[in-house]
Amino acid sequence: MKNQITQYETHLNRITFFLNGEKITADIPAGISTLDWLHTKKHLYGTKCSCNEGDCGACTVVIAFPFEGIIIYQAITSCLYPAAKLHGKHLITIEGLGSPEKLHPIQQALLTHHGIQCGYCTPGFVLSLFALFAMQPHPDRKTVFSALEGNLCRCGTYQNILNAVDELSANQNVKDLVPAWCRKVEQELFRFQEQDSMLVVKTEIPQQVNCYLMPETTKQLFDLCAEHPESVFIAGGTDIMVQKNINRKEFPFLIDLTAIPEFNRLYLQQDGLHIGSAVTYNQLWESGIVKTHFPVLHNLISQIASQQIRNFGTLGGNIANASPVGDTIPLLMVLNASLWLQSQLELRHIPLKDFFLAYRKTALQKGEIIKEIIIPPLTEDNYVKTVKSAKRQSVDISSVITAVNIEYKNGRIINSALAIGGVASIPVLSKKFPFLLKSKQIKALDPAAIGKEIESEFEPITDVRGTALFRRELIRNHLILYLQELQEAENEL
Amino acid sequence: MNSEPYHLSGTLHLCGKSRFIADEPPLQGELYAKFLFSPVAHSLITKLDISAAEKMPGVVKVITSASIPGINQIGTVIKDEPLFPEKEIMYVGQPLAMVLAEDEYIAELAVNKIILKLEELPAIFAAEDAYNKKQGYISERKIESGDVETALKNAPFTLQGRTVTTGQEHFYLEGQRCLAVPFEGNRITLHTATQSTMEVQEVTSRVLGIPANDVIIEVPRLGGAFGGKERGATIWACMAALAAFLTKRPVLVKLTRSEDMHYTGKRHPFTSLWQVGYDENGKILAYDLLLLANGGAYADLSMAILERAMFHSENAYFIPDIRIRGYACKTNLPPNTAFRGFGAPQGIFVMESILDKIARQLKIDPLEIRQRNAYQNGQLTPYGQEITHSQLNNIYAKLAEKANYSMLKEEVAEFNKHNPRYKRGIGITPVKFGISFTTALLNQGSALVWVYIDGSVSVSTGGVEMGQELSTKVAIVVSRVLGIPVNQIRVESSNTQRIGNASPTAASTGSDINGNAARLAAEKIKANLTQSAIALIAQKYELTVFPEDIIFSENKVFGKDFPDAYITFPELVSYAHTERIPLAAYGYYKTPGLWFDRDKGIGHPFHYFVYGAALAEVELDTLLGEHTIRKLFIVHENGNSLNEAIDRGQIEGAVLQGIGWCTMEDLIYDEKGLYLSANPSTYKIPGIRNLPAETYIEIIPSATEEASVFGSKGIGEPPLIYGLSVFFALQAAYKEANPEKELSFPATPESLIK
């Protein structure tokens, strides 16, 4: 860890937003998380900190903001959410919902169903449920699991919480669940126009982040890059903030990309789906285009992290982060995804498979960012699937993640691709796989033999997420799974 | 189902307004403590230079072993653990120095400026290695009944083996913390997240060299503990106390999740070596067991945990000839400590895996073999305590009926026949759990009850509220005695000035001990008030009522034949006060009839047993090693529950912790003893999707004469054992695909596709 006490001037961000119904303007330390801000600057301690890395949900709060013509309510893990992003939004914390004398209906249901034991996770559950019911008054079980899988309760009150949810879902109207003061703020959110401004304050107190910049145009962005070449880019922040909170890494300059409209676009063109690098997982998941044209991506997203993370984590961040176990990468690779990279002087196009160079090292040059991810249209007859293996079947990072894309006609394979994460320092495409399958009859494939062959192509390592042996076994078994499924589908014809 | 009253702190919790230590604005002048933790497992300290750290702006003080005014010793059962090691480091993460600064981040930066030089020594991490070197805290312990060697020789069949269970991280959502605030003179108040106020007070005063009455312990409530704060809180409370004592400023010690996971003790991993003899009917004739508990670097509670493992080794089965030996191994891991179940799950796991082995060997149904071996009333445990109120026969019958067992078995067999990839399995696990601290002296407790003149009531006990709703249960008890509504009763924080010498809130005894103490105190007040009630009723209604006919009910007091001639409780209290009748009482309770002779391994260590059984059905994906729990049936005997909804919540929560331990919670260390899965992104505890798809819990009442307060029974730990049924169900499914292999513990996807 570098000690940079007086090397840089420390900045504050002046932002304006709503906190539990009240409009406030605050000067916030650069890069401070929403949770730390609530605790240290507002002395609001109802929001709990338990893991400080987005994995437990105790710090869940809700943000409301306009999106495509409506106000949406989203649960987020406040420990990873940079407070600077609150500008123009409504932050709802446990202090805003109900009082011991007059509980909110969600709180009342949790009380009478004994959905509380030690109480430390409770505010987080209440807020996750608030976001859920604000958007969807009668959620099905699947949606409820999605909404709550990011909230851990070590006392194990989940069943009672589900019972409370069932009662709410059966009896409540959305108008009773979103309080009037929230509705009132909604109007103001639509009208919100204040610009955020930056204050520069010299201070002797060391901070991990000296300056948090939020450009609103690409011109501003690249001007800032030129001015501060040591800047690190931040999109959702679900990884940068973990590095900051847990690894105690220092970031002198952080440039947030999410306020730039171009990076938030999601649209379909002839050459495929264009995903701006600041588009969140949840936007992708909710998108009708993705649901219709890329169902395999839609399904995969529901297996990534938790709702609270998907609400601000981005696909662009997942790629730029270059984790060897990035959940989306193998699928994007077999779909022949490509990237538009942008810097002050240049816009260039690069296939995703050429983007990863070495462990956490990418083709991005200094001052260059991912502008868009492009996924070409799926062909009708392709078998495309991705399988993620992890210790826990939700909210976990993969031990191994694979994806295949097999193009076939009349029972015969034309083209195929297999990509794997978790078996090398970067996500990789199998060299053998297309060769082994080329021109073969599907019925004649020997899944076990192919699995064994592919397994021998890789030299996975043993780490905390699994032994090398386990990873090899997973590679083989994933292959068996894909090929057997393909054969079954073929047999049904 | 009696589900009211609801959680006494429920409305506060739900609004984020309940008080947790350190989740509040810092005090004026409060300092933050950060630690230098040992990077190695076993080493000599050759240099510890704090001068550069001390000079950093914003740093107030750096504390090491040299700063301790009293005795550098925080051990209790065995005094073997220093607060800071002086020469020899014993585990990765052992605190070596503490930096105090005005700002948390400055404290962190200053820790990096401490210069540490080491001379590394060989370290031991495995229990068996320690056992082979005779590296333990005390000599081997033994409980023996009959002649196991002869019985093994004569048994028609024998098996032997080695069984391993791994540790478990507590993962209380509220991490370890203590806020120490200096008070007048040398006195100090510790707001500490502990299950054990007496221990923190005793050890802190020893370290500071001041009398216990100079140290005030205050525990508002805990955000989960599960045993991890029974002893685990002591070291951090001592740190905060020492720092506040030396700086005369408030000091906050608050571990981050990562520090908490890295450096605090966990559930004991056990390695067990065993031999068993049985007949063709699957009846166990002889059992010879050696339990090796991996205690970590210091004794902590390892002896007591080992002892409870030994007491539960035969689980719910009568075995005529049995020898249980146990050894608490000293290794270079952070000192392992109490965790819900306290050794019992480890002992029971061995027995249950043996029964499944025998059942498979002899092709006997797994439920049938458990019924054949079940304890019957009148039989003696290996330590000589008579089984008097076992309902095991009834429990097994109900379980089979609830689960529609024979049909379920057929369904599973049919499914497995037609599915090469997915396999289903059934697992059955009963429990007989002994309630009481096995260290008899801990089975005592106190309560202090005040009735204020408006009729509202304040109750203090030595018990600590940590989500188990001890407070709600104590309030129910007092409400029943005084005939007043629960919302008129406040159950206070645990504080040594009100209740001293409190045993830890642990061993599922919280409501038995503290509830009974509160009951006795309330009964004293009731007796006093009865005399006043007779006088007041006579005055008001010109009625003569005998003391034995006075009834306290629904906030009223009246003669049993004259319910309309009542006085209200507040009216009575106000009158009693004017008549100078005492409105407070101290209640003291000790659990009757407990004794145990450790040398002979004989006694009556438990007040009573709790019985029950669980049946789990799982489906395993043999390709991916993933599984779902399709059904979980539980039949649990529970005395006369004070609040069935609370007890159900305890069952569900304990089961899920048991399932987590057996199926996903995987502690991974490197070869140097550094714990690698020390964060929630790599150490997985059950989430909402890990609930069984269907859970059926039937709570059956039982004879109350042997139970505790108002016929209720302890509930915290016994149901954790039901989680084991999921492991055995997975093992059954796994063996469908791999008949020759054994499933290793825990049953992670990695184990399940091995």
C-alpha cells in the first residue's frame, strides 16, 4: 500500500439529492461509499455494515430515479455504491420507512411472522423488500428469491420472511406500500436539473480517494483523462469499491463513466446488440430486446451476483476488470462479441477474444475506455448455452464457467466454439473443440470422450474456489452436459 | 400455535432503531484501534519496533505487551493465552500490537509502519499430527461402560474407520467489537459484544490490575453470536479496556469482516478413529472411539467442547459396551471455540455415519436400524445417567408417518432407476441432546426484578439477548407470574452492576437459567403483593380473601371466587408502595441434581435431554455436483413451549446452520496456516435459495416434570443436528452413482463429483 498523505489535494463532491423525502445538498469526501457517508457524516446507523464488500446485504438501501419515463426503485448495497452517484436520486434508508409506533406494512408483516431474530440483517431485508414491492406488488417466488438472495441472515429466518412476503403479496396494494412522501419526491426527480459541482479543499487528512470525477460528456471525460493520466475508471464500482474497502487500495483519481449518456445506451442494430459500457446488469435483464433476442444472456444475468449488485454493476465493468472468472465473458466470447474502444484520439473495434492479454491485463491503452459491447445476432439453429459452477448456487463467483455455441444443420455440426473461465489466467477459447466437432454427426458424438479430450487441453490451478482436479472434472462434465443435451434435442426431432 | 408476543425488540429492529454497540455516533475524543496481526503461524519475535508508527501525526499511542499494567494473561479454564505474545507467536493473526489514532485510516497506515522481525518455527495444523506428538492441553479423557475390547472380539461383525468433520465460521452479522469508556478514577465501562459478562469483567480486571468492581460490563444485545462471542469477545474487550485505561479516552475496537474471519477461532474440526461391533440385525454391541478435537493455539473452551462431543458420541442409541476417548489437540490455528452444538454435532456425525455404513452393509433400512438401536427408558448412558423420558419410539413413528416413508423410499428408488444424471437420496438423523453446562458450576443464574409505582416492570438477568429472544421468553415468564401484559415489562440489557457473576448465555440454557431466576424473583414480589392485595380488596370491597385464593391475571388482582371484586395491578402496586412493601426482588436459580466425576467418567451431567429426528430428501445433479433439498421433515420434542413461534424460528435457523456446515461452508487454508476463504465472497453460508423446498416441523409436547421453566425446554442447539440429515441424504444419492466411494465432508459440489 502506498502512503500518499500529502501527495494530492483532497476533493469533496458537492451533490444534491433527496434523503428520505428531504432535499439536501452535501459536500462528500471523494469516493466515499453511501454507507460510510450515512454513518460518518449523517450519523444514521440504522443501515448496518457487516461485510463491506457487497456480499451480505446488511447495508441494503433503496435508490429511486427516473428511467425511461418512470421512477424506478432499486435496492443497492450501500457499501459499494459511491455516494457521488446519488446526485439527482432519492435515497431511502431504514430511517425513512415506518416507525416503531407505526410500522410500514412490510415491517408489520415481518414482525407478525417472526421474520426477525438478532435484527442485524433486518433493515437490509426491509429495504430489499421495499424495492421489490414498490416495483411489483405481487411477485412470484422466483422474483422474491432474486430480490432476497443478496441478503444473508445467519439466524436463518428465511422461511418466516417468505411467509411474510406471501401475506404481503396476497393482501397489499402498491399504493399502500410506497409512502406518500416517496410519491411526492417522484415529481421532483423528474424535474431535477441541478448541476453537480466540484469543490477543491486542501486537507491533511489522508483519504484513499483524492478526487472523484463525474464527467457528463465524452469531451469532458477525455479532457479529464489528459489532465490526470493516472486516473482509474469506475462504472458501477462493484469491484473498485471492494478493492478500496477490503484491499485498502488507494485511488488518487477515479473517473466515473456512468453519467455520460452515450455509455448508457442499449439498442439493436443490424450488426447486433449494442450495449453501452455503463449499462447495468439489471437493465440488460429487464430489456425486452435481450429477453427476445438473447434469452441465453438474459438467463445468465440472473445468476450473476445479487439483485443489489446487478442494479449498478455493469457488463462493461465485468469485461474491463478482466477477471479470469468473469461470469459473462465465456458466453460473450462464443457469441463472437466485440468491443468499441474509445480514447481521445481514436475509436477502434476489437474482437472480445483478443481483448484479454494476461492476468487482469487487457488491450486497453492508457486513457482508453470500453464504449460499447456488440453481440452479433444469434443464428436460428445454434445451440448456445452457458453453465456456471460455484460453491453456492446463487450469489457466488464461479469455480469454472463455460459457454458453447454450436451451429448445426440436418444433424451435422458446421461450426462450434467453447470458451472457459476459471482454468487459466484469462478466459479462453478452446482450440481443440471446434476441430473435434467439425462436420461431425451430432448422434455420433461421444460426449465423455470429447469431455476428456477438452479437459486435457487446460492446466487449471488449485485455489480457494476449487482444486485443479475439481476444475478438470467440471470442464469434462460441462462438456458432457452440453453434448448430451444437444443429442437429446436431436433425438426428439 | 402460541406465537405471541412478537419479538420484544421487533419494532425497533425493523426500524433500524435498536441499539447495537458502535452503531452510533462516536463519543467526544474517541480513538480507533487497529492491530498488527501476526503474518505467520508459529514464530519467535526477534524485533517489534513501534517508534515510526508512534511518530505518525494523528497517532495517539501504540500498545504492545510491554504496556500491560496487570497480568498479560486472558486464559480462563487453563491460563495459557497472553493478550499479546511476548516472545512466541502461536497462530496467524495473533495480535502483536495495537495502534490508537484519531482517525481510522491513519491508524491503519500507522500499523504498516511497525517493524516486525521473526524467526519462524515449525507449525502444526492437523489434529492427528498434534496427537501423535502428544501436543495437547491436558491428558486424554475417557468415558467407559462395559468391556469394549471383549465385546468387539465377540461381535459377529466389526468395522473400523476414520471420520473427519471440518470447522465452521460463525459469521455473526455483527462482528466482534467493544467500546471502552473511561469512568471516574480507574474505572471503566465496556460496551462489549459478549455472551459472557463475568468472563470479560474477570479477565479485563486481571489484565489491568484493578478489582472487578472497577470494570462495568454493559451488553445491550448482540447481532448474532452462535458461540463465537462466548469467549471470542474477551480478547477484543481486553484490548479496548487496556487502550482506554492507558489513554483515558474512549476507544473503539471493531474488527472488519475480513479480520474477524481471518483471525478468530471457529468450530472445532474433529478427526475420529473408531471401531464398532454389531450383529446381523444391525444392533450395535460395542463402540470404541477416539475423538481428536483440533483446539488451535490456546485451550479456550476446547476441553468443554471435547467433553460435550464425548457425551454425545453415542447419540440416541444404547450401546452396551463402549469406550469414548478424547484428546484436545494443540495446533497453530487461531484458538477454536464454542459454536452452536459445542462438540455434539461432531460426535454425533461419527455415530450417524457409522450407522449408515452398517445399514448399507447389512441391507437394513436406515430408519429401521435407528429404531432397533434407540435408547429405551431405564437404560443408562455411557456416563451412567438414566434415560427417563425418551420419546424416540414415538418420534420415529411420527417421522415415518409424516414423511410417508415407505412410499417416499419407493419413489426415490423408482426415480433413481430411470435417471442416470440426477440421483435422489434420503437421510435420517435423530438427536438426544443433553441440556446443562457440563461444567456444573456454570448452571446458576440471577435476576433482578423491579416493579415501579406505575405498575411497569424492569427485569434484569445475566442473560444476553442475541436474537434467540431470551428477552421475550423472560418477559413471558414474568408476565405469567405477575399476571400483567408483556408490553408492561422491560427486559434490560445485561450489565454487571445489576447482575454479577453471570454464566455465559450458552449451552441452550439461557431461558432455563435466567427464566427461572426471573420467575423466582417475580414470585417473591407476588408474595409481597398478595398481602397488600388482601388488605386492599378488604378495604375496597369489604371482602375477605385467603392468600392462596388471590389471582394475578390480565393486569388485575382478585379472589378466585370474586373476579368482579378486583383491583388493578398498578393500583395494587401504588398501594403497596404507600404501605412500604418491597417492590423489588432478587432471584437466584441453580439447576438441581447435576454432578459429574471427570476421573471416573460417571455422573448426571444433564438436567434433561431433548429428543427429535429429521428426515431429508435431496436430489443430486451428478454432473455438476449441485443439489436441491426437496423435503425436510422434523419431529421435535420440546416440553411445553413458552412461545412456539420463537422455538420454530430456532429450529429453522439451527437446521440451516447445520446444513451450511455439512454442505457448503468450506474453510480453506494454505500450507502455512493462512486462512484463504476469509470473506463472504469465498466462504458461503446458506442464503434464501438454500432453504429446503418444503419443510415440515412438528413440535410434540413432552412430560414437563423433568423440563425447566413452566415445563419448557432448551431449544438453541439441539435442532442443529437435523442439518446432518441433509449430508446423509446426499451421501445416499452420491452412492447411487458411486457405490464404492465415500462422500467427504463438507458435501460441496467438489466433494459431490469427486
